[in-house]
Amino acid sequence: MNQNKEWREITLALAGVFQSAALVERLAKTGCATPAPFKASIESLFQMNPDSTESVYGGINNMELGLSVLADVLHHHKNNDYRESLRYVMGVLHLQKKLSSNNTMLATVGKRLDKATHQVEHFGSIHDNVIANLADIYTNTLSTFKFRIQVSGDFNYLQQTRISNQIRALLFAGIRSSMLWRQLGGKRWQVIFSRKRLSSEADLLLKEIKEAALKTSELGSSQA
């Protein structure tokens, strides 16, 4: 893998972590999550042997939210707009590291995700039954560590079973992206010492998404 491609993939995987975290924050505060990025994040859990980093998320266009938040944080690292999201990102990275050192739990997670794949074939990836199952996997594995991610938001939303399940499933998806990020060579020090490189890659990916959307729009107009 050449260096440019390596940084592109590291950035995309890190954006996956940020996307899950941003969606958790939105759900906790508003009770809603943007459908496309939510679906992409959840489906990343079922990509066991992906052809590429992009295929984990179904294409970079599904990662616009995560890339936007990542780019904004890197460009304005003192920005308080994403304080909760950043806290979730740090929590996810910490839990993923603990999971990676626990082979028994890793095996359990793998087996349960494999079974959940059959459920997806029957119901679809974001059906309430599937989300509840993913939340249950998270609760019975990652939530058993002493360290737990405390989610802040509107109590009226957080007490709803459907929303709490979605939040746990998204945290689970964030851990999957974190694992991918580390497998690709991602390191926590890069966020500090390679901020310019990461932000540059995030900007390039966002530019690709916008250019692709523009081409699609122009093609649609010419065919009308």
C-alpha cells in the first residue's frame, strides 16, 4: 500500500469512529439520527472480509457526516461543538483496545455477529430486532468492562428502549471502525502530530463526495 492510500484509508476508518460518535450524540440529544450514515455505520459491523476500507461503509459517500466532523475537529481542535462526540470517540478507542486484548470476548463477539448476519438477511440491517440484538451483544460483552461510556442527553430520549438500543449499536459500530483504524496503522498520536495530514485527507475525501454528487446531479438534469 502506498503512503497516500494508507493515509486515505486510515482517515476513512477514523471517520467511521467519528460518525458513530456524532450519531450517538444526535440520538441522545434529539432522538433522531440521519438515516444514511446510521445505516452505513450499522452495516459496517457485518463486513467481516471487506475488499477495501470504502466497502466497509458502502462507499465514501456514506461517510460524509463522519468526515465532516473529523475535518472540523482537526481544523478547529478547540471547537466545543463536538465535545460529547469527542468524549465518545475517546471512550470507543479505549474499549476497542481492551477488547483486542481479550481473546475470549473477541471470539464471543465474532460468533454472535455471525448469528446476527442471518437475522439481517431476514429483517434487514436496521430493523429494530437487529438493532436490539446488536445492543444486547454490546451489553453482554463490552459493557462488562469496568470502564463504560456514559452517554449524556435528554432523559426523555435516553429512557426509550429503541433509542438506547440504537445508541449501543452505534457505539459497537464505532468500536468496529476503531479496530479497522488500528489494523490499517492508525495511532492516537497521529491525531496530535499528524493533524494536518489527517485533515488534508478528510478534505480530499469530502471533495470527492461533493464532486460525485455534482456529477450525479448534472447527469440527472441532462437526462430529464
